[in-house]
Amino acid sequence: MGHYTPEKVSLVVCLVGLPARGKTFIGRKIARYLTWLGYNTRVFNIGDYRRQRLGSHHRHDFFDPSNPEGARARNEVAQAALMDLAEWMRSGGEVAIYDATNTTRARRHHVLEFCKARNLEVLFIESICEDPTIIEANVRETKLSSPDYANVEPDEAVRDFRARIDHYARAYEPIHEEGYSYIKLIDVGRILVAHLIDGYLPGRIVFFLMNLHIVRRPIWLTRHGESKLNTEGRIGGDAGLSPLGDQYAQKLSEFMREHAIRPPRVWCSTLQRTLQTCRYLPMPPVQWSALNEIDAGVCDGMTYDEIQAQMPDEFSARQTDKLHYRYPRGESYEDVIVRLEPVIIEAERQREPVLIVAHQAVLRALYAYFMDKDPDSCVRMEIPLHTVLELTPGPYAFEEKRYHLM
């Protein structure tokens, strides 16, 4: 998939911070965002490496910096992940996210020199959190479900993990190195400090992180109700709703009254069929031209059978590579993803629930982002009419429910 690249991308995002400070949450968010934009991105999580190589039975004393055996084993695991990272980048990777504590100057210096020797740019992202409510929630929601604490009583697991944090805290040296490119993210977005940020992609990551928060709220996705052109099997156009589509608009309003604990922000396209689908909702929609359906160009208003009969080469090209295929004088799915980026940023920024009423191609692209799917795997996904997709953020990923209202 294409993206804007003014130069070859070879970026290592090195996370820094004490345990339970949201590093993995941040790393996975960045990975999901960059993957959706088309960058070949991969996370190298040191905890996963440790469990795969050494097992998941380690208690807090394994992480004590005064434990030479534990320190040696942890350094070997971290180095193995770095070697794998370098090999993956050499074979075509573009952005590697090195998810580890990296809490000492010596460790960060080693990572930087290792990457510089291989012509890899390094951006450090330090997550600092002193809010005890955020730390406690992170410990209980994510760490207690870790394989490290399988079959361990929850209160005992919490005590052990807090002792692990104390071990790291004794050796922790926050980033102040001159000459390093870094971002300090305090309390998951309350304050952001950017230092020596240079280049298109690091700047884009800064902007993304500026809109990040951990407030949980559902995002609802739905297509417009059935339109008059839907009844004829025609694509595109700007037709209004059929009687059945208007019935769905009423059902959608009832659904939101029942399911929305607090009033959502409502976003829709500028086309009649989405505006009419929002007509019974108690809150007015905000119109986004970015949410308009994929532009079918010269095929607008045709049926797929007509396209196959009159333009067989175009029909075949679309069937072969739906993600990259661009309608003559129209758009491709790639084009849709590019224009949806502001919608994604605004959705991440919102702290209120969001209802997005849009079109099948647009919702496929949005679904790929929120559910961390390769866009190529979603371009043929069926998003049926008269159905609401409820996406609720979990600790690291969104959970999905579907409601068929008619």
C-alpha cells in the first residue's frame, strides 16, 4: 500500500519508562496507525521475548538490578530482540517499535549505537506517569492478565508486580541526553515534550500522540439506511433513502437512546442518504466530506453487471487488486484511507462516544484501523445495511459487537 515518503523510511521507535506506564499501549497505538497508513511496521516486545525464551514463571527478584543472573538473562533477551529487529529492518521493514523499559542511559546508548551502525534512525518515546489511579488501573487491567501471573492470586500478583516496579525505579534514569531525538509523554497525553524531532514521520508521530488519551468510550459505525439506488444495485450517486431506509433511520435513533450512556458525537458524510439516516437522532450530525463514499468516477451510477459488460478490463482490474485499483476519474481505497486520516485523528482525540454514519468502502477502511486489520483484508468485508458495529476499546485492542436492527 502506498503512502507519502519523502525519503526511505528506516525508523526505530524505542520506548522508555517504568512498568505499568502505558508503553505497550502507546507502542501498539503507533503501530496500528502507521500500519493503516501503509508503513511496514512491527512491534518487538521484550516481555514476549523473555516469556518465549525463559518461560513466564519469573517473580520480582528476577528483575532486581542487584541480581546478576537475572540481569544477564534479561540483557541477552533484549539483545536477541534487537538482532531480530535489525534483520527484519534489513529485509524490508520500515518502522520497528522496540517495546522495553530502556530505563538507563547505558541501555539507551547501546540501542542508539546499535541502530546507528546499521543506518537506522532512532526516536525515543518516554512514557512518564505519576498519576496513581492510572498506574493502579494499568496494573490491574493489563498486568494481572499477563502470563507472568497465570494462576496467581490477584492481590499477590499486584504485590509482586509493585515490587518489580520498585526494582526498575531504583535504577531509572529519565531521558535528558543531549543529541537524542525524543518525545516525553506525561500521564498519557496530559503533557507532551518533543526534543530534536526532525523528519516527516517523527513529526507525524508527535501529532498523533498529541491526540492520544485513555478515556474509554464506544465508537459506533453504521452504513446509511437503504437508498433508492441500493434497491437498483447501483453504486455511488446521491439518492435519498427508500421507505425501508427511512425505517432504519428511526430504528437507529431508538438504538442510540437505549445504548448511549451519554450523548455521542454524530458524524456523517455530506450525501443525502447519510443525512437522512441521522434525521431522527436527538443530536445534529457534523458533516465530513472525508466520509463520502469512494468516488466511482465514470462508473458512478452503474451496476456491477453493467461495468463488467461495458468495461471488462476495469472490472477485472478491480477484482484482481481491490485495494490499489482506482476507478477511471475516481478513487481507490488507498485514496479513501488518505482522506480519512483527519477523521481518525479526531476520533482518537474525542473523549465522548462517537457515532459515524457513512458508506461501505469508508467503513471498511475505518474498521481496518480500529480493529488493527490489514486494509487489504477488509476491502471485501461485508458491512451489511441496517447494522450497527459497536467498537469498545479494551486495554490494548477494540472489542466488537454487531447489532442487526432490521
